[in-house]
Amino acid sequence: MPSRKPGDIYTFQQHLLDMQREHPTATGEFSWLLSGITLATKVISSYVRRAGLINVWGEAGENPDEQPVNIQGEVQQKLDVLANETLKRTLGYRGNVGIVASEEDNDPRVLQEVGRQGKYVVMFDPLDGSSNIDSNVSVGTIFTILARPEWERHTDHSVLQRGLQQLGAGYVVYGSSTVLVYTTGHAVHMYTLDPQYGAYLLTRENIKIPEYSPQYSVNEAYVETFPEPYQKYLQWAKNQNGEACSSRYIGSLVADFHRILLKGGIFLYPPTKKNPEGKLRLMYEANPLAFIADAAGGKATDGKGNILEIQPNNLHQRTPLIIGSKKNVEQVMKFVSEHETVAVKK
Ligand code: P6P
């Protein structure tokens, strides 16, 4: 890879091509697919940044009494629909995406019949945290890319793969700037959208999550309904040997995770009374972020084991999610295993 000097304009596409050159077998098809995703996120970013100026705030339905609700049972925001359609349209033109699946759609959509063309599956949460849009809180797009086995004729079998099988995963956080974080499982890189050029420029390379940070991210309103080990962990975290411990919770998963990726700490969404299986979705939220966390030296668990090893049985299945710095996650798991040991002895 050519040596770069500070201030060089080094785009995501150039970085992809340089990484591709390091893999002689690379065909460029993956890069072509990714350019479809980055194009879509530039369009979404333009909508998000003008949300107050163009009519894209609020719910998608015209009639307040007839709001469209997605498969998750959530009222769709206008921007949810715009982001979803934008991603499907740009991916549809790539010619090598066989199946797309979205948080906003009940079922996966087959774009190409089985064969050499439709060799990829792309799944995404087009605009995570969209209910925060109207209050100008950061939101994000989360995506994952899987191989579609040429022999596989069943859509579900192509889609319901474990997180370990991801070829690539990333997110874009629409915050004070628009930032893309992406990995193919080895190194995690960060790119910032420069509106002047309309290009993502490399801003951080080989990101590693700090091994530990005294900071946790959880919705404290639900603590009383968390399983006991998580309640005990949070009590401990607040009083660990008098060391200062801070709490940060934005309520937008991509924004909370991005902070943890750069500064360390831990995000917890354990089972609650309202969501006994956890609230976050395995396929297009937990798995992509776990893939990134793993590549950056962090950890992600559902409270039982490695999130990436879960064999999914439903596109929209939910999971508890504990993700972040390696040592922080290990601390939580210590409370969980101690609780299980006591339970077994009883
Ligand atoms: P709660 C947003 O709706 C979301 O799916 C994630 O982005 C976020 O982490 C979580 O829900 C917040 O959930 O129950 O704390 O409002």
C-alpha cells in the first residue's frame, strides 16, 4: 500500500482498491457492492441533515390515525421509509446482490435468482434510532454482507447464517459528522464523509477498542426488571473501589456503540420484562456490531455465549446484547456465571 502523508485525500474507494490489491483473488465485486452501500448512505445523510427543512420529520403516514407499522410493531418514520427504499434501490443496481433483507420489511427480497450473479446477501437496519430524529439526536445505518451459496435455493437458508459467517459489516453514524466504520473481520477502519468532495475519507485506521474503561451504557429505567446478575453488576460498577465510573446512554445504538469503539466501556441491553428475549435484533444490529467489536479486540455476548455463534432461526429475532471493551464484558460475565453457580448449588 503506498505510503500516505497526513492531509492526503485517501478515499474509501481508494482504500478498498489498495486492500483488494493485497488479495490477488479479489475480483472487485465486493468493492462494487460496497460502493452501492456508501452511495445510499450519502443520500440518507443528505436527507437526515435537511430533516427540518424538507418534509421528512415525523411518521410516514399522512393520516395520524393510520400510521404504517413495521414488522417490529414500530410506527415507521418518513426517514425510515426513505432510507429503506434508497438502500434497496442502490443495491438492486449493483447486479451482484442476490438477496436483501431489512428491519423495515417483513421478508427478505430476492433480487437475483441463484447463480453467479446474485452471490451476496445484504441485510440492514436502514435508520436505527429514527425515533430520535426529530430531536436531532444521532442515528445510524447498520449493514452486514454474507455470501449466498451458489447451490442454495432456499432464501431462508441463505439469510439465516451465524454472525461468524459475515464477509463484512459496518455502520454509518449520522452525527456531528457522517462517519462510516467498516471491517472485513481483520481490521476496523473509519471514514468521514467530506461534503465538499461527496467522498468518505479515511480518518482512523486499525481501530482497537480500549481493553477497559470505567463507563457503562444502559437504560437505567429498566434496571429493576433486569435479571439479577445484571443488577448486581451495575451496583458493583457504580461503586468499584471508589474509582470514578461514568454512565452514558444516548438511546441510539449506533451512537452508543461508536463512542465505545473509540473510547471503551460497555453497552448493555439485557432481557427486560417488556423484551424478555432482549430488544435488539440479532441479524442486522447485534451481529454486525459484534463482528466489528471482535475485529477491534472487544467482545459481544447475549449473556450466554459469543453472539457471533448464535444459529439464527428467524430474520427478525431479538437478542440481549452486552458489547464493548473485553475486560468490561468479562466482568459482566463473571457476575452471570457466579449467579449460575449459586443457582446450580441450590
Ligand atoms: P430503549 C432505537 O429504537 C433502538 O433500537 C436502539 O437504537 C437503541 O439502542 C434502543 O432501541 C433504545 O431502546 O428501550 O432504551 O428506548
